[in-house]
Amino acid sequence: MDQQTVSQSRREINRVNNRDAILRAAREVFTEIGLGATTVRDIIRRTDLASGTFYNYFQSKDEVFEALTNSVGVVLRASLRQVRNEATTLEDFVQNSFHTYFSYYADNPQDYHLMRANPNADTLSTRLSAVQGQAGLNEMREDIEAAMANNIVPETDTGLLTAALGGAAISILDEMMENDSIDRDEATRFATQLFMTGIAGKQRKP
Amino acid sequence: MDQQTVSQSRREINRVNNRDAILRAAREVFTEIGLGATTVRDIIRRTDLASGTFYNYFQSKDEVFEALTNSVGVVLRASLRQVRNEATTLEDFVQNSFHTYFSYYADNPQDYHLMRANPNADTLSTRLSAVQGQAGLNEMREDIEAAMANNIVPETDTGLLTAALGGAAISILDEMMENDSIDRDEATRFATQLFMTGIAGKQRKP
Amino acid sequence: MDQQTVSQSRREINRVNNRDAILRAAREVFTEIGLGATTVRDIIRRTDLASGTFYNYFQSKDEVFEALTNSVGVVLRASLRQVRNEATTLEDFVQNSFHTYFSYYADNPQDYHLMRANPNADTLSTRLSAVQGQAGLNEMREDIEAAMANNIVPETDTGLLTAALGGAAISILDEMMENDSIDRDEATRFATQLFMTGIAGKQRKP
Amino acid sequence: MDQQTVSQSRREINRVNNRDAILRAAREVFTEIGLGATTVRDIIRRTDLASGTFYNYFQSKDEVFEALTNSVGVVLRASLRQVRNEATTLEDFVQNSFHTYFSYYADNPQDYHLMRANPNADTLSTRLSAVQGQAGLNEMREDIEAAMANNIVPETDTGLLTAALGGAAISILDEMMENDSIDRDEATRFATQLFMTGIAGKQRKP
DNA sequence: CATGAATGAGTATTCATTCAT
DNA sequence: CATGAATGAATACTCATTCAT
């Protein structure tokens, strides 16, 4: 291994480290004050890098934010797609979707807090232009349509159903994350029963 | 009418006009780019007033925003409280709540767009510290608890139910506002049936 | 007395009242934050007059300040001239000057504080362009020259002597005003003895 | 010398040059219009730097002012302490103090003008809260007390004596600086004789 | 590729002053 | 003569971005 190779390796490692340092710092700031209020300076101040270095890795804070939420989005959306496509009954479809969604954030609370501080960035959120969120909803809608074609989900307005499920999911997640007494299973049971049988469905609190 | 009175009138009229001009301009900007990104300059640039004049009427952009959303919040919340308290059956409770909510924004689309661009300011939104939104949810929760005491709403976790109803309402509203083919009645019917009987409830599309 | 006369009288009274209100307010502000930091708004806010009214009485805050310090200056300077001109011995000259100076501010502490917050405005101050101060020093110099011609003050550099007396007077005044245990007589005795016999003059503290 | 070193040198030099440019410009402005009336813009306008650059070096105009007066204060105060502590007779004490004080400003007229335009910043000034000035007076008082303990200065009120000496010194300095015919030695001789023997002391003008 | 100083446009806010009423 | 709203210049300060080293 000649010197050239060695120093290139070191560079590679350094590149990754610097990128990570920026991402880590950015996640902190975004969580604390939100995307809108965050400045590039805020991010770089939390690293020991120079301000100019930021631009070797990202063009703007938005690009960092995207990198941060992409990872969340990609993993969660993939999981959701899988459980939805594997569902063979309506109850499976609903229950597994909720469980996967709640579990992801229960297991990755830092992602929850990042999303929470930046409500327009959730993978499910209806109310956003954010790429991730819209994509998540579009996929859910596709999956619902597919399930409908397979008679797993009964005929209904898919747009409205997608909206209702997505909106409820986010809000229930909030309630769960703020409330220690509600775990992912309880939240899933509640949401599933609600959407399977309606509010007046039997024995909500057994 | 003596001259004094006339003079005062002119001034009064002017004051009101200027205040309105600022509010109108602010609503536009808030709708287009959101509260966070809006600057006082953005607002004043859309009027033919001088920069300093802004501060004769408001202390900050937030104060303008509050003036704008207060009217929305107060009226809508009052209407919601009323219909919820007058409900005698669960179906009334759910259906009238949704109908009031959807109707308000259908009748005041500019308020919808303002809220849409600033998701943390809706009267219902779970995901926010904004006074209006949190207050709206708290009231809803109180009303649900009262209805539960009267056996109108069955026993369940009120926090989760509040979240689910609120979250679904906002998202269904979005779908409705973006989709000309869905009117307030259709949205209300869908939401009501969903929460009364669950997804698989009979005859979704008659 | 016809109505015309009555209303003119009222106007006169009002004029005087408004002027006084402005002067009173201005004195407060100048004392608290100094001439430099004071704004016209600060002054007018302490009255119940409208901002525009200020300009019916004064052109600027400096003009108010001048009006305020003129009264101080004119009275104090006149007293000083008198005692200096009436002095028949060097000791009288020195002692009566100091006593008059210290007494004025002891009797008019609000004038002291006004001057203190605006050090360039004292009637004696060497270190200022302020009209009053320079005038006070010029007069003192004239009086010293006159006294010198009458052999009351011995031959010396009048400029330097004026400076020394003036500078010491202000500083001793400060010490006196900050220190309850030193009254005008004690300050006068100290200053007189110092300038009559020097530091080592006999029994400074009898 | 490798390239790295050269680069750093250039940067260093530039930093020092810019800092100096700001200090030089600030001194000019402070001298002309005083600290109170000076704005950061006034300072930066006199350099060919951009407005933002100011804040790479100083936080505020006050910080610049401090940097400017600190050097004056520290050097002058140290010299004064030394000559006072080394004095073995009252005459030495007085004479050397005056001489040191007058000499400093005679040798550094730009510092005199800076202080003159900002009377609250002199090392001796009684009339100020400024750190330098108050510190200067406190030290003088300490030294007087020490000299009194050693029987160099006779018993007297040290507060008053400090005030008198300090006040006279500043005013005599003014007279000297405005008057070409009075040099530091003449001013020192006058002040010393005045404080040693009083106004009527023999042979004032030999 | 890292650095960090320089840039200058941009923002909130205050203020003296004018003038229609 | 009193009022107080309108004006717009002025100020302090921050920030994203560039670029010489």
C-alpha cells in the first residue's frame, strides 16, 4: 500500500466523519428550534469545523434536512409498504400498518422529535409539501387501492380513507409519545379497533 | 356634523383602512410562505405604507398573525362547542362536529389556506403549541368527557379518541379542499360513517 | 371681559403649563439617562401631550436642555460674580466663591443631578464646549483679573489659576454630594484652606 | 519557510491591519463627536471595510472604545502609581504626580483629544463611572493614604484631597493643551506651588 | 479538501419631524 | 394651537456564501 493510498483512505474517513458531524449537529438544532429557525451557522457552530467546510458537503440547511429525513422516510416507508402488501385481511392491513408506524418512532424517538419539531416533514403527514410525506401518502393510497382490488379493503373513497388513517395515525402517535402510560401496543389496539368497528365498537376498555 | 367630527371620521377611516391593508397583505404572505418565513418587510412591501407605519398598528408579525387567526379560532371553536354540547346521540356528536368543522373552512377558504400554510395554527391541530390549536383540542377533550358522562360517547381513552378525531378531521379537510368533487356533506358523511362503524361499515358508496 | 379675552388668557395659561410639563419631564429624563441618550420621544412620553406639541415649544431636545441649564447657569453665575466682586481679601474671594458654589447645589440638588448626568453642562466645568460652562469660566477669569488689579489676588497665571480653582471645585462638590458627612461648610473650609495655604497648611483637621 | 507559514502570515498581517484600521477610524470619530454620538456605521465608513467586518473584531463601539482607552489607562495609571510610591517628600509626591500626568498627555496628544471628547474616560476624572477613571482615583486615594501613613502627606480628608488634586489636574491639563505657551514644566511648577503653598505662596512668577 | 475572514444584502426597529385634521 | 398618524432615513446586527490561503 503506497502513501497515496493511505492518505486517500484517511481522507475518505475524514470525509465521512465530517459529514456525520454535520448531520449530528443539524439533527440537534432542527429538533430544538425547527428547520425554519435554524441557520447554517447554528449547525456549524455545534461542530468543530469551519463555516466554509459546510459547503463541501451540503448546499444548504434544507439539503441537510432532507438527508436527515430521507433515512427516516426510506426505512419507514419501506416497512409500511411491506406490511401492507403482505396483509391478507383488513384487520391485518390496519393493525400492522399502525403497529409498524408506532413502533418505528417508539424505537427511534430522536426521529420522532425531529419530525415533531418540523411537522411538515413526517412520512405520513397529509399537510405538507415535503417530499417524504407526500410520497408516504401516495404509497399508502396505492396500497389501499391494491388491497381494495383484492377485496381486502372494502370499496370506498381511497383519498378520504388515506387521509383519515394518516391523520389519525400522526395524532395518536403524538398522544402516545407524550404519554408514558400508552405503549405501542395499546396505541395499535386502540387505533385498530377504532377503524375496524367505529367508536362504539364493543369493549373498548376491557 | 361639525368640522371636528368630520376630521375625526377621516382619521378613523384612515386608521381602519391602514390596519386592514396590513392584515390583508399579511394574510397573503402568510398563506404563500408561512409565518416562519415571513418578514415584516414582506408584509409592508405589499401595502403602500411606509415601513415605520407597521409599528403604529402591530408590534410584530406574530401579533398580526394572532389578529388574523384569533378571529378564526374564536368563531370556529365556539361553534364546535355548541354543536358538541347540544348533541344527544353519538352520531349527532360526531356528525355535527365534522360538519361544523368542514363547513367553516368551506365557507372561509381564505382561512383554510392561512391555516394550511401554517399548520400549527389550526383550531384542531394536535401537533402544536399554538394557543388556538391546543385550546381547541382541550375543549374537544372536555366535551368528549362530558358526553361520556352522559353516556353519549362510550367509555374509552379520551386522549386517544380526541387525537384520532382531530387528526382525521384535519386530513379529511385537506382532501376535501383540494378536491372539488368532495363537498362538505360528502366529507361529513364519510367521516361520520367511518367513526361510527369502522372501515368495513356497510354501504360506504351507496 | 369678553370671551375673546378669556379664551386668550386660558391659552396663555395653557401655554405656560405645557412648556412647564415638557421642562419637568425633560429634567427627569436628562437626569436619568443623560442628554446624549435622551430622545424627544422619551420626553414627550412623560407628559400627556402629543408628540407634535413638543415642536410648538422647542426645536429639539438640546433647546430644552439649554432652557433647563440656563436657569441654573444664570442664577449661579450671577451669585458668583457678586461675591467675587464684593470680596476685599483673597480669603474672602476664595472662601465666598466656594461657599456660593457648594451652597447652590446643596440647595438645588436636582440641578446637581442634572449637571452630574451631563458633565459637560456645569457652570464651571473647564472641560466643555457648553455655553454655560465656558461663560462661567470666562467670568471667573475676568473677576480674578480684576481682583489681581486690585491686589486682592497676587500676580499669577490667571488661566491656570482659573482652571485649578474650577476643576477642584467641581470635584470637591462631587465628593460632598456623595458623602453625607461633608456639608457645604466643611467643603468650603477644606477648599479654602487648601488654596490659601497648600496641602501642608496647619491643622487641617482641628 | 513553507507555503503554509507564508499563508498564515499574510492572514495574520491582514487581521492586524484591519483591526488597526478600525481602531484608527474609531479614534478619529470618538475624538470628533464623542463616544455617545458615535455609531458603528460612522466607524466603518471611515475604513474601506464592509459593515459586517466590524463584528469580526469587536462586539460594539464600546468594546472599541475600551480597547482604545485601556492602553491609555493602564500605562498612565501604572506610571502614576510608581512615582507616588517612590516619593519621599510631599513635594515629590505632588510634583512628580503632576509631571507624570501632564507629560503623558503632552507626549500622547491623540490620547488627550480622545479623553477630552469623552470626559468620562480619563484616568483621573472624578466625574465618572468609567472603569479607568474610577480606578485611577481609587488608586490615587490609596496612595495618598499610604503616604499619609508614612507622614509624607499630612493628616487631612483623603476623599476631599483626592478630589481637589484630581479635579485641578484635569483642568490645568486642559489649559496647558489649549495654550502653546504653557508647557508641561510650567504647568507642573504652577500646580505644585499652588498645592504646596496656596495661591498666595511667594514668587509665583519669578 | 479545510479554513475562517470578508462581504454586503437583509431584517427589525426607532426616531425626528411633518402635516392634515 | 393640539393632535397623533405617517413617513422614511438611520441603526445595529446577522447571515449565507465566497475565496484566498
